[in-house]
Amino acid sequence: MSAPEEGEFSAGWLTLREPADAAARALDLVEQLPRPVRTVRDLGCGTGSLGRWLSPLLPPGPQHWIMTDRDPALLLRAANGMPDGVTVSTQRLDVAELTAADLAGTDLVTCSALLDLLTADEVARLAEVCAQARVAVLFTLSVTGEVRLAPDDPLDAEVTAAFNAHQRRVVDGRRLLGPDAAEAAEAAFVRVGARVTVRPSPWRLGPAMPALTAEWLRGWVAAALEERPGLPLGDYLERRLAALPHASVGHKDVLAIFN
């Protein structure tokens, strides 16, 4: 799920969303991972929140995580934040540059809230690279564009449509997948011969998580207005912040295994 534009990859935003991410991910997909899982490559690792969630759920035994990101400051935080007993190395690398050789000896490739920032071609290439390496993948928390708020508001649908259009925007000539990412990944991995399982993993926000819910609302509305500056929102955001709604924010997790 994308964060507010000005802080999409900030450590503060990633830290704020970590509990909601952990609560949303599909546990049954972890149970289906091929064993053993000793070496894991985390793509777009951010602060390492996925590793902190997943590593204790894997079978006992040595684990080595290769944290991969473009931001050296986030790589440092990720390396320093993993549980005791897990060894970590880091690599500054764009996911589009990943090769099958990079995955030699890797048991699992994983990521969180990353696929929606890629293009269809980039996801297809990633599937091909993983197929060449015959490595399992667990991609979590790809945004689906489905947002349900309670109580609802007449403008909710317009904000949702504008936000989803923004998620599919063109950046430097790249058309981002946005809400289409999970479906694109499923199709790409099926094409290269993987057995694919998809599960819903929605965020559950609301008054019990006021800081995250408020920050998500601000980012959601800001992206919608960036896409459609003339959207007649008036005091929509102020109303929503004054009485935080319960929110279900759609995501999906994708598991792909090569037999």
C-alpha cells in the first residue's frame, strides 16, 4: 500500500504501518513454503519489517537474510533490526536489476508492498528470474484498490477511483501496476510454470489505530487530489479526521512455488 507521497518510503511511515502489516499478512501461505528456508532475499526491504515478522515463523534453524533496497539508510536500519540469531547482509540494488545469478543458493524471495510500484514488464521479468533460479516467492501486501469505510460517505467512491488512477500513473515513462499488481504477478508466475496461491490480506484500520489511520487518510486523499485536482472534496478530509472511520484497505499476498 502506498504511503503519503512526500514520505512514501520514510522510516517513520514504514514504522507506523508495521503493526498493521503484520496483522494483515496471510499466515497460511507461510505454512505452505517449501522447506528448508535458510536463505531469504527481501526485495525493497525498507526497515526490515517483513523480516521481523517472517523470520520467527520459519522452522527452527539458521537463517540468513539478504536485505535489498535502493536506500542505504533503510538498509542499515533493516540490518540492525532483525531478531537475534538471524544473520544479515545487505545489497543496494533495484529490483529490476535482479538476476538469476543473484538468487543462487536462495530458498525464498520475498517482499512487502512492492509489486504495485512495478510495471507489468518488470513483474514478468522478476517471474522469469525466479523461474530460472527455481526459487519460491512470497510477495505480501500488494494493494488491490478496494477500500471500505464505515460509516460511509458519498465521496468515498470518488476518492477511491481517483486514488486508484493515481496508483496506475506513469512515472519516468513507466506505467505502474498499482491495484493490478497481484493479478499481474499471479499471471506472470503461472506463465513460467509456478504453482500460485493468492490470499486476501486487508489492512484493518480505525479509531483503535489513530495515528496510522489518520496518516493513511491524509495520503489517500492527497494522492486522489494529485490525480484529480478538481475533485470536489471540500471538507471531506477534515470530517474523516475528526471522526476516524473503520477502514478495510484491500491487499493480496501471492505465493509461487516451483515443483
